[in-house]
Amino acid sequence: MIKVNPSIVVREELEGWGVIFDPDTGDSFGLNAVGVLIWKGLEAGKNKEDILKDIGEQCEGGLPAQAADDFDAFIAQLTEKGYVSAE
């Protein structure tokens, strides 16, 4: 399970974009609309499969073939920055 760091602040911007902000370090990280959807899923306690299903429902033509790999790479970035942790 992937847990969101409770000290992280996320602000959703126009057209579904967002920004992750770490008040402890002052670092920020931009999110596209899919990143925001993933973040919201993580905050809701959803697992990878459920989040990918949500993404597929939002994509015209269904879930892209590389979506699972992209998800893993995105989670690796968030983990490296300390925004989430894997349990």
C-alpha cells in the first residue's frame, strides 16, 4: 500500500493541474491532470489497480498500454521526494 505523507499540501490548479508542496523543505512538484487523479486516489486509500481503473475511465479509448509502468515510475518519483511511502 502506498501512503501519502500527511505533511504534504496539494493544490489543484486550473484545468486539472496541481502542485505538491512540502512545507518542511519548501520543495514543490508539478502534477498534470493524471498526476492529480493518482494523488487523489492515494489520498482516498485506493490501490494501484483501482487508481488505474479510474484513469482508464477518464481516458478516451481506455487505459494506455504503458499506464502501469508510468504509474510505477511516478510513484518512484514521489517516493524519492518523500511525498509518499510504500508499506
